[in-house]
Amino acid sequence: MIVALVILHVVVALFLVGVILVQQGKSADLAAAFGGQGSQTAFGPRGAANLLTRLTTYGAIIFMLTSVGLTILLSRSSDKSVLSGHPTTQSSPKK
């Protein structure tokens, strides 16, 4: 169960990176005014904004839910500390 949730978490994280990088910035229209090609998009001027915004929102919700789910599952499955395998050594204070 944990492995499947980790795989889903990584896939959603990579999906979010891709979707966020594809989106235009809010100042893209200003670049088009000075001769930039920012206004020419594959989805039209506003069609991609709604689709990409929804995909980002759903991806972020899934990312948060998998983060919380992994935290809960990992806290229940391991009762050990990170340092439980290492022997402890105590040194006496020097006087």
C-alpha cells in the first residue's frame, strides 16, 4: 500500500511540475505588446488557462492528500526511531 502511494505521489509531483511550467505568466500579454510570441498558444487565448488551472488545482489536491496519507501510514507502520539501529554511547563529563 505504501509503495503504491509513493509511486502515485511521485507521478503527481512530476505532473504538477509539468503543468506549472506549461502555464503562462500573468504578464505574458505585456511581452506580446513588444513583439514577443507570448499571445500565440495552442489552446487559444483563454481556453488553456481554464484547463491548466483546473489540472493544477486537482493535482495539488491529490498531492496534498497523498502527502497526508503517506505521513499517516508511515507513522503507524514504523514504531522505531531513525537512530534505533545505532548503539548509544555516553561519555563522562571531564572535570
